[in-house]
Amino acid sequence: MKVIDVNDINTYPKEFIDFMKKEKETLNNTFKGGEISMSCECYLFEHIDAMFDGFYFKCIHASRVNDINDIYNEGILLPSNSDELVNIILNPIKNQLGQDYTRIKGKLSEDIKHKKYQTLHYVIGGINDITISNYFLMLDKYGGELLEDIMYDDTILYNKIVNFGKPVAVLFGLNNKQIRPEFLAEIYSYMLEKLLYSAKKHFFRESWIYETVKSNEIIEVKELMNYD
């Protein structure tokens, strides 16, 4: 997998860097003031996008999990499209749930199909961005918003399992066909700015997809130690 870290110029495709060098004067005249913004429907976007075919952008999904190997084996499952996710979440805490296990499982199996869980959120940024202060609140909530939502009225029971597992950042790759064009236009604009005006610029934005991240798209799963 040829992975691009948008915050690391050394990972950019050579064709893209060569294009920037060749067209530097034209780009500077077109985008004055050091800020670049392009539409995903313009020729420049289409021209640049073709340079990224075959490459994957490094993305990050934050969660609290029981077993890191589940992610390496299964990928990141889209909640509304995965019955297996119910077992992955609940089986490790079966003893903690006790006699409520069957009830919670039934409710989760039903509610997981809700429209709210048809997207998988991720960010493009750096590991140091994955903190509670940046609103990655699910790092301290086992089962994420799924369990938090269905156990809203079970405060005492929820408090028994909320800190189960370990906080992780899942690094994975998405190609340019898997990323929303509007978001991709933001990424390309940023990369041009970084090359043209300031190599120290840092990209940190959120987006989403409507599909499962496959196991072969997982780059690495890192347990987070300090994430306040």
C-alpha cells in the first residue's frame, strides 16, 4: 500500500511535487494571499486527482476496544451493516452485564440498524491530535456511542463497563475514490499550500465514509497512553 501522510511532504507522489514545481508561478498568480481553495468540479482538481490514483491517504479512527486483533482481523466495521459487531462488543463484557446481557444484546442488535450508525467517522491528521480535548470522547467509552445510546437508562450498569478495554488510534488507508470529493478538494488545497507557502502547516479535519474499512486497509493499531 502506497500511503500518503498529508502532513509529511516526503510521502507526496513525485508527479504531484513535479507538477507544483513546474506550475509554481502560475499557481501563485492564481491563488494570491497564501490561501488555496478549489472546487471538486474544477479542472485543477481533476488534473491533480489523477496523480493520486493508486495511492492511499492515511486516516485515523479513534475507539476503545477489547482486543486490537479484532481490528486487524475484521477491519473497522460499519455499525449498521454488521451483525458481527454486536458480538465483538458484548461478548467480552458478558460477565459484567450478567442477567442483563440478553436484553442489552437484543436492544443493540435492533438499534444498530438505525440511520445514525450508517456512517463511519475518521480524521486526517496526526496521532497527537487524537485526544479528549479534541473531542474524541469515545476513547473513554467502551462500545462508543452504540452502548452509550442504548444504555442511557442503565446508568449503574453502564458505569460498570464504560472503562473496559483500551483506547486506540486505528491508522488505515483510503484511496481517492473512497473519500468524498468535497473533502478531497480540501486535502489537495492544503497540500498545495504546504508545498507553496508553508511546510509547517498542519492538517486536522474530520470526515466520514459509508462503508466498512477492510482488514487489508488497516495500517496499524496504536494503543494510546496519554490522550488527555
